Amino acid sequence: MLLGRLAESDPRLVTEQRPRFAADEQALTDAVARALNDQPGRRVALVVDGIDHVTRVREGGPTFDPSFTLAEALSSLGLPSGSVLLVLSQPGAHLRPLEEAGGFTVEVPGLTDAELRQLAGRLRVIPVSDGSSSSGTTAASPLLADDDVAEFLDALSERSAGNALYATYLCREALRHPATIASPSATVRDLPPFDGSLHNYYQRLHTALGAEGGWVADVIALLDFPVTRSELREIRPDMAHRVDEALTVLGPVLSERAVQGGVRVYHESFARFLRRPFQEDPTARVALLDRIADWLNAKGMFEDVRAFRFLLTVLAEANHDRHVVDLVGHDFVVRAVAAGFPASAVAHNLATAIGCAARVDDRPAIVRYVEMARAAETYQEERFDSTMVDFVDVPMALLGKDVVADRLLHDGRPVMAARAGLQMCAAADALGAVAPWREYMTAYRRESESDNTSYGEASDRQVSLAWLRGRLRLSSNAHGGVSDAVQESGAETPVDEMNDDGDADDSSPELAAPIRWDHLASWLDQADLRASGVVDAIVATYGIPAVVTLIKRLSHPGGFCLALAEDISAGTLPDTDGSARLWATAAFGHGLPPGNAHRLIALGVEVDELAAQPVSEARTHLLDLTREVQASSVRWETGRLGEWLDGCVVAARRDPLGLGSAEALIAGPGWYRCWLRFTVALVRAEAAPATDRTPMSLVALQLLTGDLNPFSGDPRACDLYPIHGVIDATIRRAVALLTDEAWEEALHLLDDVSGSITTTLSGELGGPIPADRLLRLAVETATPTRHAAAEALVRNEIKNGARGRYYADLAEYRLWGARLALAVEDRTEADRLWIDACRLLTAYGWHKDITIYELLDPLPTLIRADPARGRVCVAQLQPLCERVPIHTDRRETRGAWGRWWDLLAVADPIALARLTAPALLSECNLPNHLLHDARSELWRAWHPKADPIVAAALRLTLEDTVGSADPAALAALAHASDGTGADVAARLMTLLLARTDERPFRYSVTNSEELVDRDTALVQELNSAADRACVSRVAPMPTTSPEARPNSAGRSSSSSPVSSDQAVHPSSLFAPGAVGLARAIRAWRSRRYDEAGPDWTTERFANILGYRTGRARPGGTGRRRRCRSGIRCRRRRLRRQVRPSGHLGRGFGAQRPASPRHGGLHVGMDPSQRSRRLADVRRRNRYRRAEACRRPRFGAHLDDHRARDRTDHLARPLRDPRDLSSAHLRLRARRPRHLS
């Protein structure tokens, strides 16, 4: 804590600290030393207050005193010269370590007579004559005569000896009941004098309680939260009649909490006094804690806030550790979030549970609770702001708005970050709950001073709007509505300034100060807040007159007038201050951004008023805009697009011919142009008679299906992010024109469009109509008659739209479903979906969450120690390793799949073989690096224990060219060889050594020399084994690629540079036909990144590849066809590296114009046919890739008979060494052809 305070005051003190997050005594001493060295004139004081309270909080025992231990640690600090440690505490033995270390004890002087008079006046015992108190205080004072006041102050000074706490108690005693008020001086003198520790006074109070009332004091002392009189009676029903009398006696040492209600101990010294006897009789303490625990448990842990926060603590204090562990199950975090409790409260309970699990030595529970704490943190940090704030209406409907609002505070303090809390307050306030504005606005001011995080413009606008609503709410509660004088002048005081972020200036200490509307108008003119949000906030706090006042002071009030007009038109506001048409006309007069013409016409503004040009000029302008909006850059120029939308709206009513001409100009591929055509059809439907609007709107929506390829056209559908809001608004306008029957059809249509044009990037949904936006549209436009169709859409998305989505997205789907269920009052379904959403909100983090590896990393040790349990654990982890990468951005989790297969290779090799073989054989021509790598790991893990001949034969079926395990395998073969070079082992060695030719010729990485050295050492080991078996050796890695030698020879330090004049042309290296084609592809792949010169241009290599591909045209022998098939697969596999492919395609199109088909596409097609066919091919490819990515399940049913047949088929040739080459061919045939 001390180091943290130093870092807050001067962050530079810890920037160079190593370890970065160390917080021990040495780190504190070093930070103080750096503070003094940076500024030699600086003095540093470390202040520790209330050290005597540590023992109460940490619950010390007979042999352990936490306060004493902390004092020992503080006394050992080696603080440098220029710094001092100040410890504030009540006297006691716990200070002895500091005294023995040479500390000076300074007693704080008591209160003077003047200070005692001020204290008594503030507590309303005597009148205050300096005018600082209110009249109410003076009237409530029991002593009015000067002689009585002097006598009381003398008695107060005599008995309290200047001690502030005891003086407070004495003043409270004087006001306790009518008898003491009659003679306050006598009441004070009747009490014992101050003895240095208040023991005598506390003993007097405890004695006055008697045997039957003392339990009230004991219960209050053991509780860390306030309780009411009725709750005390619930704890001890048999002694309920003693509660009122006991609380009267204890009145001076208790305090009333207005926020939570109830009473609690005023000062901790009295609680320590009451707890001291329990140290001698722990049985009595446990028995009383059991009563309290039973009472809290009866209230329901997830229903009552105090039960949730304190039940586990009370049970832990009563030593019921196992009971605590049993209560905190695996779904504890989910149930807590569903009950509306913040992550801070969840983490506090989990910390208590961890301590209990440690005491009962339940280590699995400890690990589980740590991970559950991470889940709570993930929920709060990653998903609360982005998801929970938007759907706060769901828990408020299920739990109650006041319950959710109350749980935003604990003991009068915020329970979450101020930014999130402000947005929650705004959402709660909009729904009619009493939000804790003051606490979160104060916290936001404090956090903003040191917060340098950039949250983005959208988030900042949301927070600014929430702050504005809070200021308006606090101000209206304190000062009421806007008076007529204010509306006329707006000159109220004090001034409420706002900074550029929309926050009240720190110079204004009162958050509830009156609003100065002219200053607010000046700030809103510069801010980019939603006009509708500002209008809603002002109407909810000050009413419509305040909106009118604000509009009169705005420089650009058009948006606010339009928002007010739409609220009046929707019926949410009365038209007492003007009709909707009047305000819409005013909005048009003040000026609006382009794209709002349809809103004005809907509010009754005549189209002739909006038309600023004659028909002919407007038509020409519309045609020019139509050409402009088809440009690629239009998505960044929303102004021109808004003008075109307005022009279409006006033309639909004034110039249908001009609108048709504009529609005719829309040409070209891509979904964006489909949307432009849809927009033209939409404005026609809006201008049509009411009876024709539904069919015309449905026809317009069908235009969106014209081109469903998200990557065609310019701009592409996946690049329209800047205008997503515009597109969504037009679709909503079309849906608003539909009847219930047509609405369901339109929903299915939009669902098909969404599924086709939506793209994902690292799990993020992209596209104009993503699934979440479609669900929002369905739920918000659903009526009771449309409920079934909307519910079917939500359920379908929940069931089939989970793959590749973040858990937060899946939670949103369920929250939309819950909101839809609440609309028809189906609370059972809403509860179920709400619980499911909370489970997903606390699920695995989407970004850089490496928890999955904490489960995988210990498994090798477990597999070695207990193979049976290891196999079970590996099987249990398969679903997690599959799902975690699917539902994250894979930045840190993509390796989980491969890691699981590696573990399975060690734990259960038979299962791995049975899982991989069917999947690879069923799709042998499709790449599947994951399963091929799994087979390689299987061979590496088990080849030392297999027969060398069988191991070598199986090695030939793997994709890997050469690896670190190959020398050992070759050594085993060499040991089995007879040294003639002609036996089976030697022939297998020859085949294995030939695989080294497939390794890369060079490495284009920074540590290429290191890799070359490693390869050289590996080749030496291989040659050593080859020499023992008398087989051919392997050549070391060449310094240049054979295909790229002319331009890459100069890169090796051991090679002499070759001039461009001496370089051999690439075309001379490649023979005609398929062999030369393969060499050319390898040469292109292995060229240098910065390769230049006319011989290495893309066009030249396109000619080389195209000529040799043409010579390998279909129609040859079967062997040639297989060769060409393999080359095509290889080219498809390497399409990212082979950049000349585009030129190849154009070359084929020019070379074979009459060819009916090439690569699955008709070369002679027109552009639209080619686009549709290309979209079909891509969809089939995506489907095949998705099918190939499906992982076989652990323990899935296999056809054992077929597996045995294949094994016999492969093993039969091995029985006769003479047929080994045939066996090699059969094994190789099982591999994908493009890898042979």
C-alpha cells in the first residue's frame, strides 16, 4: 500500500523497478531513495494510520498478533536520510517493536476548550453563536443559558480530558433520553473520567445492559455490517423483547447508517472491548457466529446482499471451512453474476473460500477458485462495458430495478470502475431506478486524474452522455424544474463549467449545482453527442420546457428540434410546446446533415419545401451523385451518400423519371450496388400509396440478394464499415412498411443475406448485416403476432451460429432471446436464457488468455507417472482444446489443438492412429496439417520402441522431410543392416535419406546461419549412420537454391558473388513439361524477397509457368494425368506464394477463348455469370474446408474390420523383404498426392 501511494504521487519512482511488480520492504526502501535522489530538497513521510485495527481485521490468536507483526516489519525498514515513518495508533503492546527500534512516541494533544465548544455545538448540545450552524441546530440545543453552557463545558473538559472520542460519547450521553437532556452537566459528571483506554466507560455500558441484553452488543460487535432492530429480533427470537432497551443503553457508542439502514459500532475500540472475552471462550464465540450464519443463510445467499457478502466470512470465522468449500461450487460465479453482484464482491468471497480450502488441504478447490476469480475478472474487464450495460434492462426486469441499482454500491462506496458505473447509472436512471450518481461521479473525477487510457471516441461519447444525465438528475433533484425567469435569462449561479470531455470542471465542488443552460448549449455545440440522447436526458430530469430553453441557446439546434419532433410524433411526449410538424419545420430551417429528408417528410414537412432546385437541375444533380456514390471512396464520404439518399427521396415524389434514370446508372458487380438499387426501390415504396407499400418494400428487400459474394465489387461488402449505420437505417425503414405476414418473409430473406455476406476476422463479425444486428432488428420490431418468427430466428442463431464466435457474442444472442421473452412476459424462458448468458459472460477470455495451457502443461508428468489417469485426462481435455481456439482470436490459443494431439500421441498412440487414419483417408487430397503433424508426433514418440524396419517404413508415409529423430531411426537401421548396402535395412535407409532432398534450400529468417549450422550437424549424423550401412551419403545444404543460384549466390559468405552478366536465365533451368513446371514453382517460392531484374518479373514467370502448363494439357496418359493432378494440387496449396497465378489466369483466358471450362469456370462467360460461378466455387470450398476442420471425437466408433483389412494390406508385403519397394509404394499411395 505504501509503495502504491508513492507510485501514485510520482510514477517515475517505480518505472525502473525490477521485478516490475515487486512490493516488499526492499522495493519500498528503493522507491524512497529514488524520490530523494531525484529531488535532493524533497522530504518523504510514510504515514500508517490505525495499526491497532489490524488485529481485529486479521483475527489474531493467542500466539499471533497481526498488529505486532506489522509493527515488526515496519521497524525493520532501512529508510534513507530525509525520510520518516509516522505510525498513528492507540497505545498498546503492539507498538513495542517500534519503540525498541528507537522510535519516538508523541502523544496527540487533547482538544482545547474552544474545540470542545465547537464539538458540542456540532452535536447540538449547545448553541453555536458564530453563525456557522443552522437555525435548526440552535433550536435543538437543550442548553440555551450561558451559565448552563459554561457548566456543561467544564464538566465535558473534566471528564473527557480532551479526548475527542470520549467527548463525543459524553455529548451523546447528554442527548440520550429526556432525563439526561434535563440535566446534561449532571449526566456527564456521573460518568467515569477518561482512563486512557475508555475501558471504564465501556465496562459501565456493558454492565448496564445486564445478562439478558448483553447479547445485542455481542452480535453488533461480531458483525461487519449494520443491522436493524427487526433483524436483531430475527437472530434471537427468544430475546426479542430485550432489543429496544439494549439499543437505548448502547445509543452513545452506536451509529445509524442512513443508506443501508440499521445500526453498527461507532468506533472500533468498543468492538475490540466486546470481542476480548471471546478470546477466552471460543466456544461461545462460535455458537453466536452459528446463530448469525443461520440467520444469513435463511435470507438466501444469492437473494440478500448481506448474506452474499458476509455469510462465507461468518462461517470462516466460526471455523466451518469445509462448509464454505461446499457452498462455493463450480457455478458460484455464474449464479453471483446472474444475481446482479459485482465482480469485486465475487472475488472477495472467492478469497475467503481459498483460505478455507487451504486450511482443509483441498488443493483442487484452491485451483478451481483461482480460475473462478479469473472468470469474474474477465466478466468485469472484457464484457461488462460492452455487453452488460447494453442489456441492463434484462436483469432489472428479472431481479428488480431497485435491487440492481442498490448493488452498484457497498457500504456507500462504488463496486466497479467509474466509467462502467456511470453507464450503469445512466441505464438504471433511464429505466426509472434511483441510481447512485454522486458516488460514481465523484469516483470518475478521481480516476480521471491519473487515467491516460484511450477508450475510443464512441466510448467517450457514451460516458459524456452518462455524466450529463447524472448532472441533470442531481441538479433537478436539488433545485427542481426550470422556472420562467430561468427560461428568459438563463443566468442562474453557480456556474457549471464542462471541459472538452463533457465532464464537470473540478473547480465546481458541488455536483448538484444548478445547470447554466447557456454554458451547456456552448458545450453541446462542440460535442458530438446524440441529440436524441441529450433530449431524453433533459426531458427525464427537467421536462420539455428545459429542452425548449436549451434549443433557444444552441447555435446549431436542428438535430435537437428533429429529435423532439420525433418524440412528439411517437406519442412519448405531449405537444404542449408545439406540434411535431412545427418542430420538424424548425429543424429544417436551422439546418440538418444530409440524409434526413425521409425523417422530415415522415413528420409532415412538404416535399416542395425540401426541394431547393428545379426538377431539371435536381435530376442532373441526382445523376451526378449516382455516379459519385459508386466510387470506391464513397464509404469514407458519408456526406455525398447522404445527399444522394435525400435526392432519391425527393425524386421519388417529384421526379419518378429522374429516379429511374439514376437507377439505370447503377451498374457493376458487388453487394454494395445491390443495396443502392434496394434504396431506390425503398424510396419508391415510401412514396407509394399505403396499400402498395408492403409488396413494394418486399420487392426492394429481395434486391439485396442480387450478389451475395462479400468480396466482389468495389467497394466490397466487407469494406462498408463506415456506412453500416446508414445501411441499417434503410433496412429498418423497409421493414417498417411490412405487414406481419410479409415481415416473417423479410426476416428469412435478411437471414439468408446475412449468412452470405457476413465475414469474420479473428472472430470479429463483419459485414453490413451481421447476426447481432439482425437479431436486434427482429427483437425490436417484433409484435405479439410476430413473436414466433422472431423466437425461431433467435433460437436458430443460438443453435447454429456458435462456431467461430466469441463467448460475448454468444451471450448477446441469449440476451436478445431473454429480452424477446420478457416482451411476452415469459419469465421462465427469460430466466433460462439469462443464466446461459451469464455462463458465457464468465467464460474463457477472447484475447491472450493462456489458461488452457495450464491444463495441458502438467499432463506429460502425469502421463509418465500414471498412464491410465493420463489417458483419461487427455480425453477430458479434447473438447476444451477444440472450443477455446474457436471462440477466441487465437492469438495465444491456436497451439492448443496441436498440443493436445502431441499429448495423445504419448498417452494413447492407438487412439491417435484410429482417429487420424479415417479422417485423412476420407479427404486424402485436402491438406490437413494438424492431423499429419499428429501422426509425425506419434512416430517420434514411439519409433524407438518399434521394430526398426516397421518404424522406417512408416516414416516414409509422413509429411516431414527430415527431423531431429531421424538420426536415431537411421542408426537403428544401420545396426540391423549387414553392411553390404543391399539388404532391406540398407534399402530403407536409402529411401529415408532421399527425403532430405525435400528440405528447404535456405531460410529467409534472421537466424538463418544458426539453422544452416543445425542442418549441417544433422546431415553429419545421418551420414555417420549411412557410412555404417554402406549406403549413399547425403549432401550438405547448398549455399544457393539450384533454381535460384544466379541471383542468390552472393548471399553466402563462402561463395563468390556472381554478376548479372554471368547469371543463367531462369527459363534455361526448367525443362519443358511437368518436371520443368515443378522446378519453376520451386524456384519462384525460393527466390529472395528483394529479387529484382527482368528475369524475375511476374510476367516472365507467368509465361514460363503457362507454357509448361499448356504442354501438360489434359488428354495424355493416365500417368501424365496423375502428374498434372499432383501439380495442380501443389499449385493450389501454394497459391499464396505463387503470385503469377493472376497473370496465368488472364493468359489462359486469352489463349483459350473457346474452351468450355477451365478450373471449374467457363472462360467464355460474361462477367455476371463468372461472378456467380466464382461465388458458388468459393462456397463449396468453404464447406469443404469446414468439413475438413471437423475434429474426430475421442473414442468414436470405427470400422475395426476395415482397419484390419488395411493393416493386412500394408503389412503383407513386409513379410517378404524382396517386396519392400512395393510396400513403400503402397504406403506412399495412402498419402495425399500433392505431398508425394
